[in-house]
Amino acid sequence: MAERFATEWIVKRIGRTRLFHGLAHTQSVVHSCVELAKLELFSVEESEALVVAAWFHDTGYLIGSQGHEHESVRIATSFVKAQGSTDEFLQVVRDLILSTRMPTAPNGLLQQILCDADMNHLGSADYPQREALLRLELEIAEGIVMSDHEWLKKNIGFFEKHRYYTEHARQKWNEQKQINLARLRRCSGL
């Protein structure tokens, strides 16, 4: 149910201006959450909360990037309450979504997994394509235009500050992340 609701929401309401934070990104985050969570011993309810949070974590981009996590929580709350879930389940989903706020400071393994999954693109072989989509999204949706040098400098700084929280994410993505960072440095001349 969460998948269908979030998919329709993203496709119909977030629109074409969210070239990066659209359905493909959300699906990738959900897939990564499921993959990373398989390696842990979570209860069924914890696993469900993680997947629901992953589906809803960027639905708030409807209002823009600033504060979108709170809007995502509002949208997820409405959905979860309509499903008759417990207050405890709802609180876990809310906390998971809010843990993706930048800079991230996840509390516990579930939040670490969602934060790692949300940044899976940093360690993906198709990072250059995803980076281009993010840059275009910022220009179209937010009016943020940067020179190539500014863009590369900002991305390098982000890479250097970022770290994956879980051992599984580090094993899965760190090697490619370092390759992607090296490419950014070469392009920038740094």
C-alpha cells in the first residue's frame, strides 16, 4: 500500500522539476533499505517502518527542498493513520524520515540504514548521471545555478564530509564512492 500511494504521489504531485528526487531515487532508496536490512535482525514491524519511511522520505519535495522532511512526515502520518497503525509504529516512521535531514545524525541502526540508503548514489557507478540530474533539478526547481567550478567544489566538500554509518553500506559503496570522488577531483583540478 505504501509503495502504491507514494508512487502515485511522487509521479502526480512532485512533477517534472524533481529530476533527481523523483520516483527512481525513491525506488533506489527502498531497494537499498531492504538490501541492508536483510543483513540485520529486525522485527517485522521495524522492517515495515523502515520501508514505509523509505517510500515517504522525499514526498515532501512538493513544497521544495527546504523543510521537505517535515512535509514528508505530514504526508506519511496521514497515510499511516489511515492504515490504522499504532502510534508507536507512526513514531518510528516519523523519526526515520526526520533522520534524513542534513546534516544527518541518525539514532540507531534503522535510521543509519535509511541515511545510508538515501546516499547510495555517492557510491554508485552511475553517479555522474545522477549528479547531472541533481544539478539540473537545483537549477530548474530551486533556481540555484552554479559554475562548473562551484559545483565541483560543493560536491567534493560533500563527499569529504559524508560517511556511511553501517558496515554493510561501507563494504557495498565505499570503493565506488572513492572512485567517484577521485573523478570529481580530476575534473576540478584539485
